[in-house]
Amino acid sequence: MVDRVTGAPPPLDDWPVAPDVSLWLNRMGSFDWDLASGLCHLDPTALQVLGLGPGDYDGRRETLTARMPPDEAARLDSLVARVLKDGSAHYGVYFRIRRSDGTLRWTHTQGSVHRDGTGRPRRIIGIVRDATEELAASSGRPGNEGARRRRSSVVESTTAALAHARTVRDVMDVLRDSHGLKHFGAASLVLGLLEAGGRIHLVAEGPREAFVPGTRYTHVDDEYPMSEVVRTLTPRFIESPGDFAASYPLLWPHLEGLGIRSAVYLPLIAQARPIGALGLLYDDRDMFTAEERTVLVALAGTIAQSVQRAVLYDQEHDLAEGLQQAMLPRRIPDVPGAQIAVRYRSARIGRDIGGDWYDIIALPGGRVGAVIGDVQGHDTDAAAVMGQLRIVLRAYAAEGHTPATVMARASAFLHELDTDRFATCTYAEADLSTGVVQVVRAGHVDPLLRDIDGSCRRLPLDGGLPLGLSAEFGRLEYPVTTVELDPGQTLLLYTDGLVEQPGADLDDGLQLLTELVRNGPGDLQRLADHLCEVVDERGGDDDVALLLLRRRGVLAPRTGGRLRQNVPQNDPDALRSARGMVRSAARAWGARERTDDIELAADELTTNALTHTDGGATVTVRMLSGAERRLRVEVDDLSSALPRRRDAGEWGVGGRGLLLVDRLADTWGVESRGTGKCVWCEFAVPAPSPGSAPPD
């Protein structure tokens, strides 16, 4: 038996040669990999072969793969996965592993897959041996299997990596990272794309020290190797510094100090026409065998196909993004008292145009409407619906309709279109002088509110069905939520592409976004950029629209300012929201000690309308124009019956509403409307003292 401490057997003449001793004598170790637990046992000889000490290995396979070059580990994992899936019983593979002293050694392993009665793999038992000398000894012979295997590995690894590259930037990253250079055995790499007019644009180089000033843009007629191979469509192999200096005297002086000894320049040809060139520079070789040249030319063909596919992808994506941007607002209006930041990012997966949009609408009385929305689908139909919906929603808001009415009419419009698309949307109408924001949500994600100290929280809103669906099912009632936006606070509206990720819970995405906003920059534009950078890094298959609205400061009360709230029958939340709107407006417009009176009078008028009519009521509070500052509360309903003031009597439970309004307000009255009536009351509001309203 082998000594389990030293790993050495006793003298051969003292005992029969056992199988494990035979393995040890031939420098072969064994392994036993339990697939259920994931643990892989290595005997002492296997540890020696892999260059591991007794304390370097914990039984986990990840500890071994961490010592392999990433491409080697990926290739080994892919092979084992294929063997387990297709039912094979055996496999063998060469790979490199880094020993404790830092050197890379070639290793060969063979494994036998053991399965249970159902055919499910349970264990892999096999051997591992050092193959460095074997491969080195055969490297110079024609037909060398080890060298051929390594070259095949280069082709397979590069092709596999490029298969995931969608954009030109992705291709560049694959080619110029350190592993890409190791694949080619090169010290540096340059990639140029052929543009209109015969110009060659250098789009990748690595490392940076190899970049030659003045060669960012060259021409096919210039005396550079990249220009030559594009012009002649023939690879150029430079096998000595002398050849380099004689053939390209303009380029060589910039490379001589970098230790470059040879180079390969390959034309990138796709569909029988040149699209660019690839250059590989070496500092440790002076010749290229015929088989190496064949492999490099084959790689150039693979790279050319990937580059062409990436160029077409970028062009189509840029076209789709340009169309999308053309349908978004060309400019965001300046809104006194507010800072606004908007962003749009198209999906990095897929090429089709999307239906995400944002909008800022300047409204009468210094108010502003903020819209964020997302039409179902990612195609030109979704974009067309988005463009129409954005226009009609803007028109309804500009006409002066309440937020709930704007949303209901937009839903009816979408339902009447010849389309099966629906849309989610959030519409917020803000009065910057009061800080009152009325928000309506149609199937959209909840907005966020960032406080002055940077803390951030979600604003849970009651909502209705998405636009289009609410009209189809006859549920056009949209509840309105009133939010008070203090100076310095920021309202964040966004589409679900910012928080949704495949396989992840929406709440987790919202929590992550909340953390990003909380820890993000204080500057609004930088915060918007920061959120978009996270989206760009993450990638994704959905577009993102983002709108940030920050109240800058307390504005002086404006005459003509107006807020409006619908209060349906049997909706205590809407009644409470309207009461809060009146209170916030009165306080912001300087009503001072009359704030409670105004709130109570408005509440009485609203309750009276809900009690004595069959429909809901609309509450409006506004500052009147004129020499005297007067705050007016109006309650509209659909009944033509006029209210009358009456004595409730000593024990009466009703009849005191208008009497109370008469006592509280300076004046009140009733106006007939074509579709009902309006009961109103007015309050004199003192003028603000100088300096009481901070400047914007």
C-alpha cells in the first residue's frame, strides 16, 4: 500500500505490486467525484500531479477550476456537461492548471461515469496525469495531436466567445481582453473597420501602449500593413524586425521600442467584400508554421462574420433608437420652481423599437403635468400607438381636465384604436406653489419619493386598469392620490424596465432601485445618469424611460392657481384626498389662521353634494385674479336642484351645512351649469409679508 502520509510506497521487493502503486509509479493519480455532494476526492499522487499541497485542497471542484485559465475551465465544464447529458460512459481531455509556484502545466484526465438503475449519473471515477513533457516532446513532429488539439481549442474558444457578442463593442471586448490575447498568443492586437470612402477606423487596440499616434483613421492607400491587407485581400505575415522595418518604415519606429518581433495582419472579409482588418503583434516568435497560418486565416473568417453581424446590429439598433427618440418630446419646457431630468434607454437585447415614453406638460396657473408610460410590445406598432397616445394625453391635460378624466379619456381613445395593445401609465399634476401633486396610476409601477436628506421610499398608489383595458371592461374610474411635495423633494417616475429582471421578483428590483436612489448623487442630472449607467451595465430586454421632478423652493402664491379633485360616491379615500388638497393649497397660499375654516367649508359643500345628489362631485380650489387676494372653493355636481339654507332646529341632525358655510366664508353662492350646478365660497387671504416667500 502507498504511505498515506508521504505518498511513497515501500520497496518493490517486499510486496506484490498493487494497482494504486502502478498508478503512482507512472505518476498517475486518481479521483472520485461524488456528483450528489459535489465533492471530489484526490489521492496523494493526484495532488502531486496538480501541484497541490495537503492543505491546498478542500475537496471542492471549484478550488481546482480556480487554478485553471478561464477558457480551460469553461471548456472542461462544457465537455463534462455534454458527457453527463448524452449518456457517454467515458471521456478524456487535456487542460492546463496553475501549480503553487505559479507555473502552468499541461494535464490529462480520463474519467468513467457511473450511473444508477435509471441512468442518472452518480459518480465519476478516473485518473489524472502530468502531460507537459508528452506534449513538449511531440510538438515538433508533423501531425502532433497535442498541438492540433490546442489550436482547435483556440478556434473553439474564440468562436464560442464571439457567439455571445451582439455589438461591435462586444466583439472588441472579446478580442482585446487578456484572455483573447492569450488565445492568439499575441502581445498586442489592433482591429480596424472599413468605412465609406476607403477610410479605416481603428476601433480596438490592446494593450494601449501599442497604439501608434496618427493611425486612428487611415486610408486603404496608405503604407500601413492594415491598409495593405484591406487593399489586396491577402494576409500579411511579418516574421522578423527587419522585415517590419523594411516594409513599413512609417510604422516600425513606433513599435521598435515595444519589443515587437513579428506580426500577422489579416483581412476581414464578409460576403466577398472587405469590412476591416485584424492585426496581431508578437514579442516572442519569429516564424509561423503552415498550420498556424491556416488557423489564423480561419479565425479571421470567424471574426469577420461576427464583426459584420455586430455592425448590422448596431445600425438597426441605432435606427430603432433614433425613431423612438423622434417620437419623444424634442425639448422639456422650463418649469419655474422645478428641476426636471428625463432619460430614455433602449433595450440592449433585441433591435425593435419600443413603446416607453415620458412627457412634461405646461398647464395653466403655473401647474405642470408629468407623464410616464409603456405601451405593450416592442415593434413599430407599439411605437405608433405610443406616439398617438402621448399626443392625446397631452391634449386632454392641456384642455384642463382633471387627472382622473385625462386618464379615463386616454383609455377610451386607446380602446377605440384599431389595435389590441394596452398601455400602463402614471400621470402626475403638480402645483409648484403649493407642493400639491395629484397622481393617477393605470396599471403602472409605483413611483418613488426622495427626501431632502437622500432617503427614498415607495409611494403606494391606488390605481386602475391599464389604458385600453379599463375602457374595454367599463371600469374607467381612476382614484386620485394627493401627495405633498416639499421643497427639495424629488418625485421619480419610471417604466418597469428599470426594476424588472428575468427570474427576479419585482419587489427585489424596487428595493434595489430605492437603494440606488438613496445612495446616488444629489444633483438631479447626475442621479438620472447614474441610474441609466446601472441599466447599461446590466443590459436587458426592455426599454427604460425615466422622469425626475424636483420641487426647487417655495414660490410666491400665484393668482390664477388652481387645483381640482374628483370625489366619486362612496369613496372615503377620495374625500379625504380632496380635504388634504384644500388644506395644503390654503396653507401654501398664505391663508394662515383661516386654513381650518376653508377646509371645513369645503368639506361641508362636498359632503352636501354627495349626500343630496346621485353622482360624485368635483372640488376646485383656486386663487382669484384681482386687487384683493381671495381664495375660492367650488364644488360641482350633476344635479340641477339648488341647495337652500334652512334652520336645523334644536334637535335636528341636518341642515347646518350651508349655515356653517355662511358663517365661515366671506361670501358664497350657487351657479347653474349646463350639466348641473356649482356651489362656491370665497375667503379673503392676507397678502404675504415681504420676504416671506423664499426666492425660487
